[in-house]
Amino acid sequence: MHGFSTMILVKEMGMNCMVNQQVTIGWANGGIPTIGNNVWIAAGAKVLGPITIGDDVIIGANAVVVKDVPSHSIVAGVPAKIIKRRNHTNEPWVLVD
């Protein structure tokens, strides 16, 4: 979706992923990311290095992700940190303190 200036180099990418414009996914620190199912990577985000992004994850606009992200999480910021979590896709999002 909106692939303008988007760079994608992954070890593996799951099903139903959405990547917005100006996203960079790729090489850093000796490796490339593995991305799970149902992941949304918003505009301008960077996902770099030998990290794993779990299933059902949202990566906020302009976030810089350089560490693993567990399933059912929303991350944002530079560097990215978890701002909301849930245990399953059928549960509501819960704000992380």
C-alpha cells in the first residue's frame, strides 16, 4: 500500500502485512528482520537488523525499531517502545504504563 520510496529486505514476511510509504525494512547489525502475520508498518518507519516482529503488531509512523517486538503489540517512537498490548486479537488494546 502506498509503496513510494519503500525499501523491503526481510528474511521472512507473514501474510496480511501492510507497509506504507517511505518505510525502510532491512540490514543492520549483521542481519535482516523477520516479520510475522497481520503486521502494519506505518509511513516512514524503519525496521532494522536481525530482529523479529511478532504477529498482530502495529508499528507507528516514523518509529525506529531495532529490537524484537512481541506479538499483539503497538510500538512507537525513536527508538520504538511498546505503548499498547493485548493477549489476543479478540481483546481490546491496553495502554502500557
